[in-house]
Amino acid sequence: MIAATINGMRCKIIYHVGRELTLKTKVCSGVVTFQSESVCILGASTLTIPFSSITTVEMFRLNGLGRMIKLVFAENTIYLSAVRLNLFGYFVVGNFFKTGELYESLKGRIPKDQPN
């Protein structure tokens, strides 16, 4: 698993690109980095999302198990979470507190005139 530095912290992430997420969804592991005007997710493919195109950042609990972040932008939806352990994309041990820190960091970088 790859680690990323987010506001000075290190975390591992899993993510899924798509409109819905269930317990049976296979996720990818990767790295999230913040650039001056965008968030970049490096994993199976590279996704660069300008902060200006992000319409919604929500944090929720997937089936009451752990925190997930839903990031909606112009073209698609990405679900992501900080994790401690990821086995083949099906079994994940989440990192509850670092997912919260990642959410606050994402939320803080969205332009104030955007609805959230």
C-alpha cells in the first residue's frame, strides 16, 4: 500500500470511482495529494480534480461500519477513505480519525462560494 502526506500527516487510502458504493464493491488503493488548485488521486489510474469543479464533499458511515468520503465533481463521484490495511480491495481495516482529517482538509480547500 502506498502512503501519502496530507497536511503533514501520512495515510493510506482506498477509493472507488462510480455513482454507488456497497459492501460488495471492490475498491482500489492509492495516494491522494493536494496541489495548489486540485486534488490528485494516484492509483490504478491518475485522477486530477480541480477544487473549482467539486460540488459536494460529504462524510458518511457505510452501513454503520466506518467513515467514507463522497466527493462529487463535474463528471463523476469518488468514494474514498483512509485505511490501515487493505487486502485485495475486498477486506479493509479503516482509519476512522484520519478519514475525518482528510475530510476536513478537502472541505477546507473547496472555494467558499461552492455549495457543500
